[in-house]
Amino acid sequence: MERVNFIYQHPVFIECCEQIEKWEENRIFCSHNREHFLDVARVAMILNLEENYGIESYIIYGAALLHDIGRHLQYEKGIPHEQASAEIALDILNDCGYSKEDRDRIIEAILFHRNNDIKDEKNLKGLLYRADKASRCCFWCKAKEECNWKNDKKNRRLMR
């Protein structure tokens, strides 16, 4: 998990998290903060074990920690956050010692994490998609009535 800790301590990761926090300071909907990143990682790890994918933990944590890291650029410049996140993640992953093959897998998962077409895929892409959605506690959310997520996308109960 050394590489994962390097991500968490990376200056660009920290700066992006701070920028996202500023943009979302008054947001009533789900946040895209460090807690969300870790929630996604933990849900993905559980799914990985339950569904016997055998994906290495440093790959799952790398994808989960970085999947929304470009969110501030969506707010600032209108760049889709999956694209901005993939671009930022590439440099961070490289700096943190991930191989080209691992970087490619993670970047692909980040780019597709909002694509409903891959939700049932039995790979890192599908896993990240499902974990991202499952990590949200819509059933407790104070803003669920104002949320723009479609009702069938909202988590209305605990799963599993």
C-alpha cells in the first residue's frame, strides 16, 4: 500500500482536494472529498472480494482515490471531471511508481466511471462504477428531494 500512501500525500492530490473543497463549501449534495474517495475504495474492495475479481488493492485504491480528483476543473472550466481526473491521475500515478500497465487500467476506469454501459462489467471499470454509486447514502441525504440523480440511480436502501 506504499504507492497508495504516496498518492494521498502527493502535493497535486492535496491541492486538488483543497480546490474541490472550496468549490463544494456550500454544496448541499454529495461531496467529492477524501471521505468519498475512501468510501469508494472500501466498497470496491468488498465487491472485489465478494465477486472474486482478484484485483490488487493498490490498483483499486489508486482508481478510487483519483476518480473524482479533477472535479474542480469541471466547476472552473466546464471540463468533464472524468477527463480532468484522468489527466491529473496520470501524472500522480507515474510519480507514485505505478507501472504503465497499471496506469492504463486505472485511467481507463476513471474515464468510464460515469458510463452506465459498463456497470455490469467484471473488471476494474465496472467495479469502480458500482462502488462509486454504492458509496452514496441517498437514503439519509437531506437533499435527496432536490438531487438531480434519477430515482433509479439513487440508493434508497443499504445493499448486500
